[in-house]
Amino acid sequence: MRNRMVLTVAVAAALIAGCDDAETGSAATTTPPTTTGSLVEAPAQPPGDASPKRGTPSNDAGLTVTDLRIGHHQGYDRIVYDLGGTGTPGWIVQYTDRAIQDGSGNEIDVAGQSVLEVQITGSAYPFDSGVTPYSGPDPATDPSAPGIAGVYRTAVFEGTTQSFIGVNADRPGFSVTTLSNPTRLVIDIASP
């Protein structure tokens, strides 16, 4: 029994290390499960559902995006929004014909064949959440993730962080998952 436990911990550590290498730093269902810990299991098969996904934030949510990572896995690409602050995020993730910035109404030029809009609800301005916001590249890219043209902006407006993902395919399926310890929003997008 002890050997099985040690083997399980070793495999989990190797998987976590592999995810860290695949997802560069700084750079489903309508109610997906919340997972605790730092390991996200790979989907049994690439996401196939391209319909909008929604989740509700906790009542005490006051979160700020602190980092953004992109990684490629067999059959899908993953975008991870690291979040600092309090509570758990909500989200509205859906394809859109145009990337229109909240607040200003300006259109953002997003590379790729499709645009996936990500709205993280339960967001807070950095001066309210007390955490340092993401300050990496805009757009964030990773050449090892062929399905992702770029991840654009992480601007907060009226309690929502808005971001756009340029996808190099015609509206492929995607899933949305939340994780805790630390808090993250994970989006998996089917890729070739």
C-alpha cells in the first residue's frame, strides 16, 4: 500500500513538472467542476462543445489576474489565468464575431480564425485585491501551442476581467474549469 502511495505521488509530481514545462509563465460544461490542488487531469478526449460556458463567482470574490500561461497537450491547447485575491471566479466564455473592449467600445485586432471572449466575473482592480496584476506580453503567445494565435489583454471593468483568445481554427470545442490553491481559471481548446 505504501509503495502504491509513493508511486502515485511520484507520478503526480512528474505530471505537474510536465505541465510547468508545457505552460510558459508570464506570457465542459456550463457548470464545470472545481478541483483542489495544482494538478489538472487531462480531458478524456479533446473538448467538442463550442457553446457558451458560464459559472457564478462566490459572494466574496475579488480576484485579479496575476499571470497567464499557454501550453499544448495532445489534442488540445490550454490557457491558464492565475488569480490572486479572495473568493472563486465566475466566467462567461463564448465565441464572438468581433473583439470589442468593455468600457471604451474599441475593437481589438485579434489574430486567428476565431475569437473566444473570456470574461472573468468576481474580478477586482489590483488596488482593491492587493495583488500585483499580470504585466506580461499583450498578446501572450506560445509557439508550442499551434491552436492559439494569442491571448489578448486582461483588463478589468466593473467587476469583470475581459480577455480575448485568438484561435487558429473555426470555433473548436472548449471547456472551462476552475482550480484552487492557488486559484486559476483553465480553458482547454481542441487543437489539431
